[in-house]
Amino acid sequence: MEKENIILLESLELSNKLSISLYDLSRKVAADRWLVRIKCVASASLPEEFFEKMLAEEDDRELVKDIREKFGGSLTFEAVRELNFVDDDDKDKSVAFLMDSLKGNSVDYMGRESFLEKLLFKKYDEFRQEIQTRRELCLVEKEGDDNEEEGPVDFSSCFRD
């Protein structure tokens, strides 16, 4: 198999300060067949006002601090489109088709003024759920530790001499 090449096809700067890069990650999968894969990476720096808005709406200040650290002042979003088993002769047309598809649909959507804020709050909700699940698991583990004061379990009866 051929080593995967990453080729930057295009970079865009949208009016909402979102930077978009489109990459060709296509690779040969057989003698004359390709996996045509186009990746769109969108990134933007997060203004302090996003975090201030979170602080105003969230009681858990530690959670806001954790999410600020997690994102480090920037937010990234990725979208991938692909076609599998594309003929050698159709590869370039397929790359152009996927590029047009991503630019026509995703770029217009990501270019909206509200996109960054909605994406941040979606990622924030996912992170909040992840943190809450971790906290609940820690509580369950701590409760389980209280029951283990009797010592280790003896499995010697399971074995014969």
C-alpha cells in the first residue's frame, strides 16, 4: 500500500473569523482504485466574552475553568467526506466533487455568525457530561472502597491440591 499523503487544497478565512483548511487525504486501496477523502478543518480563537457568558450561566466555576484549559483559547471542528473504490480515471473529478460539496454546504453553515458560539456550547455540554460521569464514577469507587474493609477476598477454596 502507498503511504498516505496529506495535501493542502485550499485555505479560507470566513467573516466570523473562522479559518478553514481543506485537505486531500486520498490514498490508493487497490491497483487502480482510490479512497478519496477530503477533510475540512475549521479553527478559531475564542474571545474572552464566550467564557464570561459561560460563567454567567454556569454555577460550577471549576467546570468553566476546566473547559477553558481544555480548549486553550481556540476551538477546532473537523468534517470528512469520502468516496471509496473510485477508479483512477475518476479520482480528480471525485476530489473536486467532494470539495464542492464541503464548500457548498459546510462552509456556508460554518460561516454563520452564531456558529462558533453554538459549537462552543455544544462542546461545553459534552465536556460537562463527561466530567459529571467521571465524578459519579469516582463516588461509586469511593463507596465501593468503604465495603472492602474486610480484607482481600479468599479464592483458595477454588483450587485443589
